[in-house]
Amino acid sequence: MLENTYLCAVFGKSMKENIIEAVERILDNYLEMNNHRKTPERYTILKAIYSIHGHFTLEELNEKLAGEFNFPVSRATLYNTLNLFLELRLVTRHRFQGSTKYEACYDNTNHCHQICTMCGKEMDIRSSDINEAVDNMRLKRFRKDGFTLYVFGVCSSCQAKITKRKRQEKEKEEKKAKEKKKLNK
Ligand SMILES: [Zn+2]
Ligand SMILES: [Zn+2]
């Protein structure tokens, strides 16, 4: 990261441009080493992925390519390309409740997610304490490259719904009890 900042200062490029160049280089190397042709599909898909901020579904990426990038690709191509990027660690896959989401990860490996177990809403959270704790963790015969953490719980709007439902149930019960009392009189 420090190196990136340095490069930005030297060449007057944005951080984002540097990141895209770096990930393209990783793809270049892979394709050259494996004698694959450098077709434009993979590069355009990579660029689209790194232009998205945060998590995205396969459908969302598809829409972005067809719309903003004017570069529609088949689902099979998209799926295969994403699998290649997963292998090259350019993309991570999250299996959130009921949906599979992807995320660009070259400059974004260490982070945590909070996930609501009721509505499935997920958000990235940053914690320097956790980063530090993982940094300080000593693992035997293992080089750490990065981590992803999931924190499960209930979001505030779901909590509000639960409280409301409980209150309504209580009011119903009280009403019933009152009517019973009246009848018994
Ligand atoms: Zn929720
Ligand atoms: Zn994330």
C-alpha cells in the first residue's frame, strides 16, 4: 500500500488507476505463463469488477458490463472468468444468506463483515484492533496472506420489528384477558 502511495505521487495517477494496472499485470502474467490468448473479455470484466465499490452479485456485474461498459458477455464466460479471478486471488466470494456475492480484493483483503441473520443485510466494517490481532497471531508453518471475518447478529431495523411484534402480541393477550374478566363478572 505504501508503495502504491509512492507511485501515485511520482506519476500523478490515482490510487484506483494504480490498482487496476497492478491487477492487470497479475492477469497478464498468468495468461503469458499459461500460453493463453489475451482476449479482451477478461480484461474488461476485470476492469468492471474493480470499478464496483463493495459486494456484487453475478447479475449486477452482468448488468454493469452490458450497460456502462457496453460489453455484454454470456453467463458462462462471466462465471468461468470469475472462477479464474478467484484462483488468482483478484476476487473473493462470500456466501451470504441466500446469495453469493463477489468482491474485488487486491487492495481489500483484510476486512470484516457484519451480517444480519434475519434480513441478510451485510456491511463491511473496519477494525484496526482485529487487523492487529491477526497480524500478531503466530501460525505454525504458515504464511498469512489475508483474512475475512463474518460477524453475525441482528440489525437495528430487524430488532425494531421484533420489539414491535412482541408489543402487539402482548397487547392482544391483555385485551383477551380483559374480555375474559368481563365475561366472568
Ligand atoms: Zn436485518
Ligand atoms: Zn466485503
